[in-house]
Amino acid sequence: MKEKTVVKQLYRLNIEPRVIDQLTKLAARTGEPKTRLATRLFTEAVMEFKPTKAVRIGR
């Protein structure tokens, strides 16, 4: 049996219309609901993000 993941609404994001259009196309192609697809893609992007080292200006 699969465990349920606790999902919380963290932010209300302002998304560009072109991103919504692309999300709609992906959802139609995969058959996955847009909200679930958006949540999964956002989670993957955040978890895979690796910030670059900050460059300090000489002091």
C-alpha cells in the first residue's frame, strides 16, 4: 500500500501564460491533472536546484 504524502499550499505563484499553455499541453498528452503535474514538476525543479557559489567582491 502506498503511503500518502502530506502536501501543503506554500505559495500562490504568478505564472506566465506561456507556462500555463505548456502545462496544459503536457497534461493533455500525459492524462495527468494539471495541478498534480505542476506540483510534481515544481517539486523536482526545487529539489534538483544547485545554487552556484556566491562570489565575494574583495574586502
